Amino acid sequence: MFENLTDRLSHTLRSITGKARLSEDNIKDALRDVRKALLEADVALPVVKAFIDQVRSRALGQQISKALNPGQQFIKIVEAELIATMGQANESLNLAQQPPAIVLMAGLQGAGKTTSVAKLARFLKEREKKKVLVVSADVYRPAAIQQLQTLAAEVGVECYPSTGEQKPLDIARSAIDHARKQFFDVLIVDTAGRLHIDEDLMTEIKDLHAAINPIETLFVIDAMIGQDAVNTAKAFNDALPLTGVILTKADGDARGGAALSVRHITGKPIKFLGMGEKVDALEPFHPDRIASRILGMGDVLSLIEQVERTVDKEKAEKLIKKVTKGQKFDLEDLRDQLQQMQNMGGLTSMLDKLPGLGNVAQMAQTANMGKQFKTMEAIINSMTPEERRNPDDLSGSRKRRITAGSGTQIQDLNRLLKQYKQMAKMMGKMKGGGMQKMMRGIGGMMPGGAAPGGALPPGFRK
């Protein structure tokens, strides 16, 4: 996420870090590079201008902290301004009204609006413990209603039935009536999108908004459309009293221009980031954490939250007890670890959140680690339970049967066995007091000599 901007800013900030003091000249050079990096990231020109002016003003008028060298102080100023540009702190949904709290979703066709409805429904159901109803008022796009019904079933929420012959206003009113009678906490209304902004779209959605009076009106926008995101956001903001933004496809946005521009242009907070196609791929937007990621400092807090939500603690405890007692780590254990990592969004998602490992995350993505994990899992699934427990005993004929059953090659199996042996060797060192020694070793590799907040890898605890 935002790899291009991270690379450019990291290079620029490195050049000023070694300076003995902040002067007008070296600040001027650094700001020129920062300005270029922001423009190349498709950040809107008014936003770039305001950002650079603020950083210049703060850098030149700053009392330099004795705890930081001038270069570090400049980085802190850039980080603080990134946070201020994106909105200071996460702003959660305001659902404090007589149920049902109505959430209206608006945006262009193709922005990921219907998928975002399902993601938000799941988020509210699982993390906020709300009873959620969704309804589609998109009577124009073929199969839009059916798509939402399918997604609603997948996330386990009710979808109020509607048809293409009904009027959007009638659909919304019927859904509100149903939500009241059945005591739903939240009703999310999906609306029609267009391939471009037009009067018909705006008039229809304005009328719908006036009739149902939603407490939240969320604008769904594709992060990858760059400068166009700003124009679209402004048009919708002029037409509707927006309360927030959902930025979709942020995992594929190497530039980051939309994330940095939307808040400044609309004055409305980004409330969520869509980070993939899966229905659980929705994250609350934390400006401070995103600024940290953009500057290559990672996002350990989000990683810890992700671990807490997705790691199967029972399996993790079982594995810890097994290896600390000196029992053999086998391929079934490896398969469990691969599945846990996939549940967390894969290796790339994890590395992206660790300080200083953004480039490693890009390399992992380029090497298509997700595909390799799936290949490894397919090979292990093709083995018998006995073969998984004793992979060292695999004969040539067994290997041929396993690869034929998993649709892979012998070299894929051999690569898996080599990686397994390396991991088993590492696990073997963890019996007795070995785990504490290993954790101290990992801590020594982290900035400052310790894992942030005492955080351990997924599935482990002190």
C-alpha cells in the first residue's frame, strides 16, 4: 500500500537525517523533493501546496527537541502533517439514534459499493455486535440486487428483498419499516452508481437522502483513480451532506494520492479502508497508523489487533506446548501455520505492518508468496496423516502420488520439505528455555533492540 510514495519520501528524508542542523537551504531542498513525491503520488495540487507550506512553517519555526537530531525532528514534522492532512484520529460511525440507525452508501459504479455494504455489515455484526439489515435500492445495474443477497448470505446478515421493478424510494421505506418491526440495530442502504456523475444520479440520491434521513451517508471511492477521486468526491460532497468516506482497493494503490486528498477537499473523514476483495477486508482508517506506514515505520498496533482477531488461540497454545516439550513439529503443524497466516491476509499484509519491512513486503508480493502458500497447503493436503507426521520417510513412489494428487511438480514437494526441515530445526531450539532465547534474538533485530510493545509473532505469547 502506497509503495511509491513510501519509497520517494524515505529517500528524501534519509538525505536530511544526517544534517547537523535544519537550515533554510536544506529544508528547501527536502521540501522540493517531498513536493515532487506527493505530486507523483497523484495528491491534488491544493493539498500539496497546503502540506508543503505547513511543513516549511513548522520546520523553520520549530524549537528543536534535544531528544531528536534535526533530521529526526523534520521527519516528525512531516509525520505530524501527514496525520493532520488525513484527519488526526479515527472517526467511528455515529449510530447513536433510535434504531434502526440508517447508513446510506453513495458512489460511482465500479467503486466497490455493494461489496463495501457487505464488508461493513460484517464489521458491525462481528466487532460492534449489531443486528444488521442490508437492502439494495440499485434497480438499474443487472444482478446488483442478487449480488447483495449473495454477499449478505456469506457474511450472515439479512438482506431485505427488492426487485428491479420497484422504485428506490419505495424499497428504502419498506426496508425501514421491516427493520423497525424486527428490531434491527442498523440498516445499510445500497444505492445505484453510474459510470460518471450525472444529474439523474444526483437528483435521485438527493431525494432518497431527504426521504430516509440517514444518520451516516458514506461516500465509497476507488483509491486507484487518483486525481479523479478528488473531482468525484467534491461533486458528491456538494450534492449530499456526506458524513464520511470508505476508500476501497487501498491494497492495490501504490500511490496514495486519494487517501491524502479526500479529507482536505471534502472536509469529511475517511472512516474505513477496503483492503482486498474478501468480505473481512475492511479496516478502520487510523491517520496516525497510515502516516507511519507511508514513512516506512510500520503499523504494529493494527498487526496486534489483527492477530487478536484472527489467530486460533487454541491451536497456537497447542503448538507452543508441543514444541516446548520437545515433541516433533510436523507438516500438520506447518499447514496450521500457513492457514493462520492466510487468515491474517497473507505474509505481505503482515510484513507491510512491521517497521522497516515495507520493501520486503513488496518483494514478497512480487514473488507471489500467497500462491506459494496455497501450493504448499495443496501438497500437504494430498498426503496421508501418517505421511504428514513423518515426512522424512517419503519414498519416490509416494512423492509421485502426492504431486499427482495436488497438481504440482516433484521440485515443489522437495522445496516444501526443505522449508519444513528448516522450520522444524528452528522449532527444535524452542524446547525448554529456547523460546525465551529466540524471542530475545528477534527483539535484538527490531529497532531499539526490542519488539514493539513486547509484541510476539502470530500465535506466540510470553
